[in-house]
Amino acid sequence: MHLVDITMFWSHQGGGVQRYLRAKHDHFRALPDMRHTIVVPGALLAHSPRIPGIPLPFCAGYRIPRDRSSVRRVLRALVPDVIEAGDPYQLAWAALRAGQEIGVPVTAFYHSDLPALAARALGEYGRRAAQTYVRKLYGHFDRVFAPSRYVAHRLAELGIHRVQLQPLGVDTQIFHPCRRDSAWRAKYGIAARTQVLLYVGRYALEKNLQVLSAAVDRLGSRYLLIAIGGGPRPPTGSRVLALPYETDLTELATAYASADMLVHAGDQETFGLAILEALACGLPVVGSDKAGVGELIDGSVGATVSSCTAGEYAEAIQEVTLRDDPALRLRCRARACVYDWSRVLPRLALQYRELVDAHAALNSLGARRAA
């Protein structure tokens, strides 16, 4: 079976979608009956055909295709058995059209909550327009994968019925408590008593990084926020150190394991891959009780915050800091191991096989009726 993934959510800065696709590629290429190809605009990957792409300014290195017809030609030439679209833009429409032309099922992975993003930028009008667009686009797919119950519910509310809950995963061998290294703290001149709060992700408006900066100011000199990421809106403040995105996953795992807590103020996350990576490193998490993040954490592995304010985050961070619980990091690790890629991806592969078999059976039935 040949699976082709196509998305514009791919850049030199990495990111959650890229992590998902790389993990999938590594897993599927080890299976004798699976072949996997990744198609992204402007990609220079050994396993990826190149399609012309135009860089998007201030968008973490993302590119858009120059035209849909060239994308369809590439997809047709690959002769896939199933196609998966990983973004809601031009490539998704090209994937649908190519699937119709080839006669294969086309799936989508709902990585980004488009109506929520539109509402933040354009208000209620933007939300309604984006909902109409999402309904129109995702209603065409043979299956839509939702990484969390929150996303599945949002899609169901829009009348999209062929939705399958499919969480993302984590490499628990790379992201491991054994990566803890005192040299990481020494590199940044961090005193032994300093509580290091870590943020990993995009520097974007919807991540509410200003709330984390204000929370650290409230907590005082004992606390330091280290942010690792990229984007146009890095956090600022006297107790904030903003670092560039870390492409080396082992180095990133060292940062997770060597910090004292992960903090994440995003309340519109479809899943929360950084949360899962932190937990795998034994790092407690303070985050929103909403959306995908709220499905990954609770009081047993950190703390949740119901209101996105500096005061509530500061209170939750202090509570976890003062908690005397030697089993906390063990519980964090155990929570993440449930989502190891070796458990997640076989279930996803089964979904693809079921789709391909059902599509073949439908085509066979149609041929017999025509005869």
C-alpha cells in the first residue's frame, strides 16, 4: 500500500506536523507491505518529490504551491493507494481532485483549528466564514482524523460526519528523563535554586506568550522562563530568555528533562505535542484545561488553568513548585508512554488499510453492476 502525505505545514524550523510525518515515515518504511511518500512545497528531501513553492513571509518558513495543477500531476505520477492532506489550503483541494482523478480514497488530518484562528484575527465574522469553509472542504474527505475529542466535537458540530479520533504520539526513547543534564542549565548561567519554566512552540499570538511573561514577573526573581521556538512574537521580559527553534531532537529532549516545569498558555490547541514530549521527559506541565491540552494533563501530572490570566498561571506554577511529590515525574512519564508512536501508528495504519479495502470493494461492486 502506497500512502502519500501532502502538506504546506513543513519548514526548516520543524514543528508538530513535521514531527508526525517523520515518525510516520520511519515507522511505515519498516513495514514490508507499506510505502510512504511525503510531498511538501519546495522540499529537498530524499523521499519527497519536489513541487514549486513560494515562501510565505512571517510564517515559519512555510511555502504555498505555485499552482494546483502541478501538484495534481505529482500526485498522479506517484500512483498512491491513499492520500492524506495535512493542511486546509490549496494542497487539500489538490489532493481531493487528484484522488478523484486516480480513483483512490483521500483523508485529511485536522492539525489546525481554522475557525478559532480566524476568530482571533477577525472576530465573529471571521469565525463564521472559516466554519463555512471548513464545512465545505472537509465534507469531501473519505475520513478526517481528529487528534483530540475537542477537535472531533468541533467537526461534528459543523456537520462533518466521517471523523475518526486519532491522537498524535511521541518518541519515548528520544524524549526520556535520562536526558537531564546539569550542563544545560550551566550553559545559560542558571543558579541552582532557580525554577526554570520552559515553553516550546511557535512564537505566535494564539500561544498567549505575554501571559506567561507576566506570570513570571509576578512570581519574582526565583523563576526564569526559557522559550524555545520561532515566529514573529517571541516572549519578552526581564525574567525571559527566548531561544531559537531547536532542530536537534536530542538537544530539545535535554532542555525538557533539565527544566523544572513546562508552561503552555495556548487554549486553542488541537492536540499539544510539546506537552506530550515534556511529559515523556518526566516534566510536569501547567497548561489550559481547554481544547487538546486539557485532554493530556490534569492535577496528577501538573496543573490546569481555567482562565488565561497571569494571576492564575502564577498561582498554578507556584502550587506545582511547592508540591512535595516524589512520584510526580514518574506519573508524567507513564502518561506519555501511552502515546508512544509504536502504539499510535499501528492503529493509524489499520485505518488506511480499511479505507483502501472498502474503496476497492466499492469499485468492484460498481464494476459488477455496470457489467
